[in-house]
Amino acid sequence: MNRHYDVIVIGSGPGGEGASMKAVKSGLRVAVVEEQAEVGGNCTLRGTIPSKGLRQAVELLVHGDRHAMPCFPSLLESAKRVIARQVEMRRGFYARNNVDVIRGHARFIDDKTLEVTTGGHSRGRLTADFFVLATGSRPYHPDDVDFSHPRILDSDTLLQLSDTPKSLIIYGAGVIGCEYASIFRELGVKVNLVNGRARLLDYLDDEIIDALAYHLRERGVVIRHNECYGHIEADDEGVRLYTESNKLIRGDYLLWAQGRTGNVIDMGLASLGIEVTSRGVMSVNDDYQTNCPHIYAVGDVVGYPNLASAAYDQGRYAATHLVTGLCETRLVKDIPTGIYTIPEVSCIGATEQELTERKVPYEVGRSMFRHLARAQILEQTSGMLKILFHRDTLEVLGIHCFGVQASEIIHIGQVVMSQPGDGNSLMYFINTTFNYPTMAEAYRVAALNGLNRLD
């Protein structure tokens, strides 16, 4: 196997898919090198799709029958069916567009040549004019935690759990930790959520953080802030986490959810002068080029915002740039965040903290979901939508939502915020007719609430 391509994409997750589809539709000969057995990357196989499929299965079951005692492995089967459909669909994308999918680990021999190996054996070499690195990330493993023990899990190995624990320690209260805390608590599992910081998800708006923390505690999650592990012990009976503050926390299992690291091991990047941080992140310019201009990088290996949605757009952007040498359309500044707790959280734009620090004269409009007919019909009245807007110009500056369908309805606000000039205005929500009853109606209610504050 010795072939030449116009573009070789390493990794078939969202970033790799976005880059390869854009490049091949621009008339280039494209190959994707994928180390895993199936296409889709960790997003499809171990991350976003499995956890969100599991969340949906749990939510449907629990909301349907509060007395049900669901089994975690059986709920995983529902998620696995979604994974299979997603893999088949993505496999079809590559086949229909004549993109060669080559299995194996890719390593640079020089800046235009890759060696592909499987099981330590070389399958041959590939050359290309351009490369896009979209290798994704994996759970971070500190050296002093024994991840070979069956009771110490990360977000990958959790999907192999063969029983429903009675108690679970989750170390790390980021997105993954909070999502799984809400999922397992809905299953009746006793959850200790250990957070090394003073607040959950402190980059979110304060009011949304408070609402999420309150809801988790109301459901029975024990949240332990400002706690760092000293050491962890595990045996056949369970796991013991000893904190630096001399606390002992016990659980049947421990889920380690403290960060991720980029998949850049043994790729020969150092020989090309491409520097990588200890967490597997490399530097790129505004066009996603590394210090080797014909080698691009997108997705988790370039760090923030570490979102599947953003990775796909970055891949398309990088491919556009390598095809044309420029990209006139910049990626939008404001990217929505979706956190799939139960209920979910979604936001876009500035927080109240940020606007206060910048001394922006803003006002707030709120809509409480308990007042919405659609939320009452769904019997999911926890939550709110808040709109932050400029007091003088009525420009929408930020939207923050906690509750049912939050990650869906955020996009209405995203469209308004992306409009140039006077198109971004609170008045859009006031002068637009929304279907009734809908969750989207929250925008009209919040806008009127905010406008009333200016009187």
C-alpha cells in the first residue's frame, strides 16, 4: 500500500468528517486514516452519542414510570443501537464520495509521508500534499490512579459496565461529570460528585450554575466542592477515595471525569517541529494551520471549545482554506454550549459576570418554565430562559437556558444574535408570533419581561 492523495485526514470524528467531505466535494482525492475499527471517532463510539443516547433512554423511562427500577446495562443497549445507525450512516458518507478509509495508526515519516501500522506491523506508506489532523481525545489518566482495576472507570470504560451500582463516586464536575451524575441519580444510584473547584461549571452564568446545582441536590446528588483526591484504593468490595482534606468517600465504583488529553501519541509530530502540550494540544493559527502550513489540525487536539459541533465546522473551514488558500467566511464568534444533564443546559454569548466586568449597561429578561403551557403539558416545569440585552440599543448579548429542550431552543436566539446591525434586537422576540403552546414561546415571555424593566 503506497499511494498518493491530495489530502489525507487523520481521524474520522466530526472534525475529520467535516474536512474530508469538504475536500472531496471540491474535487480532491482524499483518504481518511482511522485507527479504530469503525468510523465516527470517539464522539460516535464512546462520547457524545453513547452518553446522550443513554440519557434519553433514562429520561424516557423515568418520566414514564417513577417507580421503575431500570437496569443500566439494558439501557446501554438502546444507546448501542443509535451508535450502530450512526456508524452505518457515516460509513455510507465515505463510500458514496469515494473517500478511501484506511485502518491503522498514522505516523509521519517526513512532512509529506505517513506510515500506517496495524498491530505494530507496517501496512505501507501514504503521501499527500495536505494533511488534516483530527485525532480527537481520550480520558486523562493520572499515573497514580489504577485504571486497570475493574471498579475504577473513565467515560470510555463506563460503557462496558455490566451491572447497576448502588453507589458511585464521580471525580470531576465538568460537563461529563455533571451529565453522568444526573443520569445515575435518575437511576436511583447514590452519587457523590467531587469537584476540585468552588462551583460547578464556573464558566456558565451564575444563575444557571445555581439552578443546576440546586436541581442536582434536590434529586439527591451529594456535591463536594473544593475537594482534591489524596489517593484512591479499590478492591472487590468497592472504591475508597481519600481527599486531601482527610475525608473518606466510599462507592461501588469510581468514575474518573477529570479532563481529556489529545490523541497525539507516536505520530512523529516532534520531528516536524510541531509542539504539543502535556494534554495533547497543539497550536494553530486562525486558519487551523500548524507551524507546517500544509498540515492543519482541528477538534480536540487544538483545545477550546472541545465541542463536536465546533470540530465539524473547523474541519470544513480548514479544508476550504487548503483548497482555496483563503476562507472569506469566518466561523461565527458565538458558539452555543449544550450540556445534557437532566434537565439540560444551553447558552450562547456573554454571561452576567462578563458584562458586569466589562461595564456594559445590560438588562435581563426571564421566562420561568413553570409558567409555560408547553412545560406544564410535558410535566417538566423546572427551568428558565434568560435573555441579556443592552439597555440602550436592545442588542441581544447573551442567552442562557436551563430546562427541557434547552439545547434545541437556544438556536432561535443564536440566529437572532448572528444578524448584522439592527437585526440583532430584543424586538425580534416581541414582534414575532410563536406557535402556542411551545417551549420557544419562552423567548417572547422573557423579552417582554426584560422590556418592562426599562420602564
